[in-house]
Amino acid sequence: MAASHIFTVLFANQGKVYEIYARKVSHGSLFGFIEVEELIFGERSTLVVDPAEEKIKSEFHEVKRTYLPMHSVLRIDEVKKQGVSKISVLESSNVAQFPVPLYTPGGDSNAHK
């Protein structure tokens, strides 16, 4: 039986850093996007409820698959076990977006010379 994969995906969205866990991550079928499927959240059977995880869980409620723009993805790690999903404030001194677009439609690479 194949080992079950768990990935941690960190991405920036509207001034915040999201940390989510998923079983499948790939380059996807949309150019410039990372495809994330089978999101994993903590079980509700525990007595202690983490409000931060509940917020992110409600935001991704019933999401089968999400597509993240490549330039917003900060890091993807394969981990041995799931942690707690969370949203934190983006610190601008540690993260910078790419200065140029990855793809410019209709652009000629020799036009800028």
C-alpha cells in the first residue's frame, strides 16, 4: 500500500499568510496556478476548538479543489503528519512578490531589446 502524502502549503492572500494542509498538490491544468486538492483540517471530535483553524476551515468549507497563483505560493513541504491550519499577518520585510509577470500574452521576447 502506498504511503499517504501530506503537504503543507503556505501562500500569501490579501496581506495574510495562509497555512493549509492537503493530500494532493500539483502544477494543475491552469497555466501559472498550483492545484491543491483534498484539504485536511483537524477533527471536530476534540474538546478544545482552535478559533484560528475554525476560521480557515469555514473559508474553505466544501472546497473540492483550489487553484493558487504561482506568485502567491511561498512554500510547499511534504510532511509526516498534519499540523494546525492557520492564517497569520504577512510581514512585508520577509516576503516579496516577483517584480515581473511570469507570462505576458502576445509579448515578443525580442521587443524589449
